[in-house]
Amino acid sequence: MKEFQEIIQSYEFAKSENLSVALATVVQVDGSAYRRPGARMLVTQEGNLTGAISGGCLEGDALRKAQTVIFQQKSMLVTYDTTDEDDQKFGVGLGCNGIIHVLIEPIDLSHPENPIELIKKALEKREVSLLISVFSVANSKSEQVGTILLSQGQNQFGDYTRVHEEFLPTLQSEIKYFDASQNQIKSFPDSLGQFSVFFELVKPTVRVLLFGAGNDTQPVAKLSEILGMELILIDGRKNLASPTRFPQAKKIIQGHAEEVIDQIETDIYTVALLMTHNFEYEVIILEKLLTCLIPYIGILGPKKKTEKLIERLESKGIQVSTDNFYAPIGLEIGAETSEEIALSIFAEIKAVLNKKQPIFLRESRSNSRKRLMKTGLIILAAGSSSRLGRPKQLIEIQGVNLIEKAITETQKSQVEALVVVLGWNPELIKTGFEPDQIPFVINENWEQGMASSMQTGLQFLIQNENPDQVILMLCDQPFVDAPLLNQLISEKEKSGKGIVACSYSNTLGVPAIFDQKYFEDMLSLKGSEGAKKVIVKNISDVFALDFPLGAVDLDTEADLDRLKNWKL
């Protein structure tokens, strides 16, 4: 986000001076690299650089390429292969081991929807936007389509005129149904011109609500500016909460706690830091924050103080959930000075927002050498589809029946062991896939409820495959695909949680992945009890993966009719 802000600032200056500029964007990385897709660098005709696309290795060559782009006014795709042992060709030892594709585009300063204007528009509202860049590795020597579109809520900005007409319907459909929680790069077949698309999520700037204007919070304000965060300072002491002392603050709210609470604006990209050293003030503020959906509330002071804050609120009949409380505030790094404490606070905020478990990177590297966890998957397909009146497992959508689609997506994923659980009329359901090639089990007690079907599948995997973790999925969630299954696996590894469950329609459910330590809980379920009971019981060890389309179920003919126009 800081890089975006600096690039926009340099762009505005270039625009005021009528200086030609080009924008370099990392759009794809194969292997390891210092920067990931989305890294950017603005280059002026005079050779000034803002931002970075590497650790300093590629900038010199990219500068020369960008100046060529400015002169020719044609975009290009540059590929840097740092896996080449002769890495001296760029003038330095790169020290990386990846292939980096960089899109370089000339910026038309007069165009109201050029790439940088699209980025500016993305940052105007506090909502997630989708930025679209189209490129072709296969045709890298040709002029590139480039960064063409911003999708923000129900609105779209930019234009499709540079998109190949055969590829346009596919691109529009991909944008319409994009629901991932992270950036994606997708490639499309030769018949569509061998295009790749970088789907980049542009999230709002992190907003920091800093309660407290004492001297110890000034390093917090300074560090928030360095990190490109939006600082809102709140304090009742007007002589301390001033622009002179806190020039980094976008807004300063002065007043008693009762006066300021109605002026507080929050969202899921907002964090709150209680650092007033005023217990009564913070009781009132914390009561307000409990009604806000924010991921992080940091409280300065010993645990005893936080316990007293909670006791005071509970004495008023207020139910206090501490899931987003971080008290004492900060990571344990041995911090003593206010500057060191500020560092520990923002390190913790970064870890929480990125859903990371803080560790030494050297330990992370050693962990990567360990045996990969074996993943099993259970496809639950035992039901009779009584509401629909016909077996949903065999319903064909776009030429593929649901049980076959579920199996195919599993086979395309990183899952190593699969079992399909059948129940009602198994001989009929087996006509929907190849039972001599796909492991399946029959749950004779399927009418007793989901628990027995899940346990039948889990027992089969334990006995035959000994998995470290298992994914549960239903065959009638048509939007579950291999990338989602892979994301469940990767998010479990990255988050350090024992369960990763999909989040949709204000609930958590399947598909979900469970660590081996929860197998006993799963095997103890009864009747209609499903995986959700295990998820709720162990909610503190659950990572929620956004998957809005998980809510799409197929129980009625009306559900099927609505699905006809969707792209799977």
C-alpha cells in the first residue's frame, strides 16, 4: 500500500510537470523472487524511479526497457530468468531462483482511466477492488494488452477495447464470478490467443485507531506513516492530541470518551490500539469497540488491567468476546523503549492481518524441508436427494455430473488419497463415475445422518492411507474446484491452525480440512451431527477461508435453474 501511495505521488508530480512515465508491474513469478506479483515501479523519462520490482537487481535493466516503452509508446513484457547460472548478464549476481515476468506500460497522462488512475480510484473507497492486467508470455515480443480494468463493487472502470474479441466473453465471465481471497494468475488456451490474466485484489489502507496522545505513542504514529497506514488519533487531552505533535495523523478526534465513540469509523481493515493509560476512558472505548467487526484490539498494560476491563464490562451485563484482543499488546521481542514497543506492536498487527504465526524465518526454511503432510479427502455422496426428487449426484451441469466433477477436481488438486462415500442406491450412483478406478465405500447406515457417512469415509482413509489431514466436501457444491482445495491445504500450513473451514452466508462449513488431532472428535459425532460441530467446538483453532459461492447448494429444481447461467 505504501508503494501505491508513493507511485501516485510521483505520478501526480510528473503530470504537473508534463513528464512522460511508464509503469513496470511484476505480473507473474515462477519459482522464488524478492518481489511477488503486484510489485510496481514508476519510471520517468528522466530516469527517476519510484517503487521496486526486485531487491535492486532488475531495476537498472527495467529502467532502460521502460525508457524504450516511453519513447515507442508501446507496452512490452520482459522476462528475467534468474535460474540461469549465467546471472551476470544483468550486471549483478541475482541470488534468486525464479522466472520473473514484468509488464511495462506507457502511461497516457491525459487518459482518465490509465493504469495509475485506476489504482487511484481503487484506493478512494474502503472496499476491496479487483484490478485486471492482461499479458501474453507466449507473445512477449508483441505489444501487450496491459492493465485495462478495475472492478469495484457493482461498478467497472477502464475499457475492453484492447482485448481480443474471442477472449472478451471469457474475461468478462472470469471477472463476474471471481471470488478468491487472494491474487490469482490464470492462463487461457491457445484458441483464445494464449493470454494470461493477473487478477489483483487491491485492499483498503489499514486504518489505525490510536487511543492515546502521550509521548510513548509518537513512535507508533511515525511507524504507521512509514508503513503507509492511515492514522486516526483519539484523545481527550487537547494539548497533547495536536497536529504539531502528531503530523502523521490523517484525523485527530479530541474529546471525552463519551463524545468520541460516535465519531469512530471501523471496518475489517481497521485496528485499534488502547494506549491512553486511562482506565475509565478505555472502558468506554472498549465497550464501543466490542460492537465493531475489527480484527485487532491491542491493549497496552499488564494482563491484570485487561482482566479488570473485562470484569467492568461484564458487570454491566455486556458479553465480552476476546478473540480479537491482544493484551498485553505486541510480540515478545524483548522491547523496552517506546520505539521498540511500537516495532513489536506493528509486527503483531502484520501477523494478525496476514493470519500468520510469528516464527523465525530460519525455522520456516527448515520446516520446508520436512515431510509434506499427506492429505486425504472424503466426498460425501450418500444422500437420497429427497427434496429434489432425483439423485443430485448424477445431475449434469455443462456436460458433467456432480459426482464426476467432484472427483475430477480432487484429482487435479494436491490431495493424495480420495474416497467417495455412497449410501442410497449405490449401484445407480456408481454409474456416474468409474468405480473400478476410484476408491469408494458404502455406508449401510446412511439414513442415520451425516455423521455415519463421514465416519465411514474417515475410517477407510485411516485404515488404508494413514493421512495427516483430511478434507471433507459435498458433491453438490458445484463451485468447489482444485484451486480451492489447494488453498485449504496451503492456508492450513501458513496459518498454523488445525482446521481451515470455508466461510459463506455468515457461517463456517465444508469444504473444510481437519488435522489428524481432530479425527477422534469426528469419529464421536452422532446422527445428523456434521463437521460444523467440530469446527464450533474448536473455533480458536480455526482459520476461516472466504468462499461466498459455497452457499450455492442444489436441493430444488429452482436451484438448478439458477445455476444454468453460471460458469463453473
